[in-house]
Amino acid sequence: MQTRRQTLKQSAVVAGLLAGTGLFPQYALAFNKAAFEAKSLNDALKALGASGAPAASTSVTLTAPDIAENGAVVPLAVASSLPNVKQMVLLVEKNPNALVSVFNVTPEVEASFSTRAKMGESSDVYAVAITADGKAHYAKKEVKVTLGGCGG
């Protein structure tokens, strides 16, 4: 009979071997450094592969509080009813780095996600749906922050 500790130890060894041989899925290791380091909305969208200027759309919805009492944990949700959405993106205009999150969408996944973001000050928040043809559609909302989360 194997103890829980032995099972966990063996699992860790197997995971280490898989990681060492490169057998973990590569998409799990994907990271778009240029997009996450972008200082402006347009630079972040360009790094994600969006072409042209983003267009306002009623098919993209952003759920965010009007007033966030604590900028360290601002709940945000994004959804889209557009066809052929490949990415859902959340951006905060006045954050040091504009890009908050990127959700990759496949035909098997509903384009509806929620997360929490850190905001240093009151700012416009953008929910962007990038379609397979590279067009960007967005919704925006101003969120007022009473207690800063990015070092405030």
C-alpha cells in the first residue's frame, strides 16, 4: 500500500521528467511578452495580431463596477456574441502596462470570461473581441478607483 506522500513524490518526479523532455503541451507555455509589456492600448492590440483601428460594438459586453473600492481586486467580465472570435482581451488604459488578460477562444469555448484586475487609478477599461480575420471590436466603461492597487 502506497502512502499519499509517496504518490505525490512520484507524481512530482514524473512531471519533472515530462517537463525536462519537452512533452508538456507548448501552448500552455505560450506568452506574448510584447503584448503584456505594451504601454498603450493600440500597441497591445497590434502585438496580439489585431489589424486596423478597433471599432465600438454592441456585440461585446463588459461587466465592471462603476466604483471599485479597492483597486487591487477589481472584478471584470467580458463576453461576445460575435462569430469567429479568436481572442477576448481586457485592457486598462491608465495602468503601467495596459494589457490585463487575454483569453484564447476556440469554437468549443463560449466567449465569456471573468477575472480580477489590479488598477492603480480611475481609468477606462476596454473589453476587446478579436475575430479570426484580425478585426477588433470593443466595449468600454469608466471605473473609478477609491483605493489604488498598483502601489497606491
